[in-house]
Amino acid sequence: MATLNANVDKLNTYLEQFRDKGILNQIAGKAVPAIAGAKFESSSPVDESLICSVARSTEADVDAAARAAAVAFPIWRDMPALERKKILLAIADGIEARAEEIAFCECWDTGQALRFMSKAALRGAENFRYFADQVTSARDGKNLASPTLMNVTTRVPIGPVGIITPWNTPFMLSTWKIAPALASGCTIVHKPAEFSPLSARILADIAADAGLPAGVWNLVNGFGEDAGKALTEHPAIKAIAFVGESRTGSLITKQGADTLKRMHLELGGKNPVIVFDDADLERALDAVIFMIYSINGERCTSSSRLLVQDTIREEFEAKLVERVNNIKVGHPLDPTTEIGPLIAREHFDKVQSYFDIAVEDGATVAAGGTRVGDEGFFVRPTLFTQATNQMRIAQEEIFGPVLTSIAFSSEEEALQIANDTAYGLTGYVWTNDLTRALRFTDKLEAGMIWVNSENVRHLPTPFGGVKASGIGRDGGNWSFDFYMEQKHIGFALGDHKIPRLGV
């Protein structure tokens, strides 16, 4: 309790910067209110208390930000690579210096537990350092010789880009998008989720303090139906990097169609974790629990469908129930808390609705399935058993600390169930049979697969999904493929024969 009270005192100190002026936009290097003067209120999911007011941007604000990004683009694009690298490293330093502040504000803003958010800022700094190291080679190309030409390729930044980020781990995911965009030489307009605006404002301040030229990094707060729509439709914005729901990804693709925008969509998932009876079951149990109940279950890569072989199902589920019932739900700034509150009432109501849906469809609520307390948006970690893959709890993305367990008898049946969903982001396979792992991963419809492991992110590897889980890849060189245009130049090696017409 003493540690929690001390952390709350620190939090209140960090929140002072927002209480008087609220959260402003950042346009052309200046912190400014919305042009129309509109605001909305941001509250904490912990106790529903007001945090501060936030600028509510409209089309006019987005237009000003996009124009600022367009003006700044040639300045940033043409700055020597080593100078841009120096600024990105300074941003990383700034993130590390304010890591505790970022973590505390994010906990209060999103409800995420400190044990996870304490590392989020450092991961954000790591993102900036990684892509800073790529700045000097980002535009490198290839020499592709042919009989008559020396063919040279190069890459150039695409221009101003719009970055729309979600409310789950918003700081880390923002750096994941913004760092490679800046490293490539693009300028940005960032619209964070309206539910979690605090860390985006801190990050913009850090970038300004690091010496980023005015207009390179613009921040517009607001809602998807006005600020988001204006950003995806703006002709000065050449590409949109979006993280969020699949249906929203479809909508912004339609909105960007008239201006032929390039789209990178990191969308939802209903990811399977498949546990065969020859697996290391204790390690599999740890991984299954971690990947659905950490981060409040509010992440796209969570393993929300457990496919467990029928020969071990009863034993495995019994251990699951015991562990799930022992997970500590509590105040996010308490270091012992494992699950905090869900992000907002709208999402809280959605997650709770699946408790009734599960029962109506014939599943068993083996653990959880209830609210915790009368204040805030807390739910008990939940496990559904006796489920089939046709149930809504197995097909729809609940996006909370809710796991659906489904039995299978054979490798073929497990593969059929795993692929029988609209999504295809990640998959997790637990087996000690190497040939089975090779067969199964080859046929599993997912953009990312881990064998005998939870999700362990390695920055140079491609991150993204298939089917309704997205288009495009993040990470390493794949990020530059999105934020940059390929260019080819052919140099004649001699006087090769050119066909002559009209002679």
C-alpha cells in the first residue's frame, strides 16, 4: 500500500502539466488549441475521474497540420542523414529520461498495469535507436546489371504521412510507426486514439526538445469521424499507417481511395494457440496465460483461442482455472497488479456482453465472467470452456482478458479450426515434434507464428497479418518499403542498338 500511495503522489505531479491548459495540438512547431476552440474530456478508467480537457480537432486543424508537414518535408528529406540520425537518438534519450513519467501517465490513461507499462517507454526508446541506426542506409538500393544497362535502384521518402494509433499500449505503438517514418525522411501528422491522448503529447514535446524542425512532427487530437476522416482524405497526405479494428481499417481504406493513398493496416486478430499433448505443458501453460491475460487482454496479438488436444484437455483446463482465478486485478500503479481496468465504459460494456453470449451459445464460464468492484472498469480474467469454433466467442475479437478453450483430436482438425476465422495475425504452436511444427506452420494462415514461445518481438523481423488482420509489414527493412518509394535509373553501358522509326 505504501508503494501504491507513493506512486499515486508521483502521478499527480506528472499530471499537473495537463490540468491547466489541457492537451493541445502540435502544428508547425507550436502547441495550439483546436481552431474552433472545441474540446473533449479525457477520464481515467481506474475511477472514471477527469484527467484533463483535450483539443477536439476538425478538418481545419488537420488541414493546417497537413500543410505544415508538406512545407517541412523538403527540409527534413534533404537534411544530411547523420544530422537526422542525431535528432532521432536525442528523441530516444528524451524518452529514457522521462520513462517513469510516461509509464505512470499511460497507466492512469489506459488502465494498463505498471509491471508492463514500466517497460513500454524503454521499448519506445529502443524503436528510435534501432531506426536511427538505419538512417544512413535507408535510401540504399541495388545494382542490377543487364547486357545493355547498369540498372540502379534507390529509395526516396514518400512525403507527409498520417499515423493513426490505438489506445492499447499507445506510446510503444506510436514509436513503432513514427520512428521509421522519420528515419526514412517523411514528415508526419499523428492522430492518437481519443481514449489515450496523454503519452502522445509527451512524445511530441520530447521530439520538439530534441531539435526536430518545426512541422516535421504534427499532432492532432480528436475523433475518428472528424479528425481521422479528414486525415485519411487530405490530398497532401501520401500514406496512412493505421493500427486498430479491422472494420475501421476497411473504412479508412475507402476514405483514402479518392486520393490513392498507400495504406498500411495493422488490424485485429482471433489468434489461436495450439497445444499438442507432446508439448512441454508447464511452459505452454505459462505462455497461454501470459498472451491472453497480460496487457488486460487488450492487444491484437493475444492468443484468445486455446486449441488443446483432447487427450490433455481436462488436466490443462483444470490448471488454467486455478491460475486464472489467482490473477490479481487491481490498481494499475500497484506493482503487484497483473490486470487493471479496461480502457473505457464502451469497451467495458462490450467485453461484459460476451459473458452472456457465451452462456447463450452453450459454453461454460469456468473462471471469471464478472465485474470487479463498483468503481472503474474492472473485470475478472475469464475462461470459457466446452466451446466450439462456431460460437461468437470463438469468432469475434473480444479484446479483453477472455480466453475461449476448444478441444481437438488430430493435427488435421486443429489446423482446420485454427484457420476457420476471418483473421490471420498470429499463431502459437506448442509441440516437441519438429516435423509436425514444420507441417503445421506451413499451412497455418497467419502473418506471424511462434513455436514453443509466446510473442517475442524482434525489431528486424516483419510484423503484420493476413486476411482481415491487415495489409503490409512493420519492422526492419519492411518499414522502409512502406514509407519510401522505389526508384529505378538505367544507365546505358554503350551504344546499344535503338530501333529507328520514320527513317
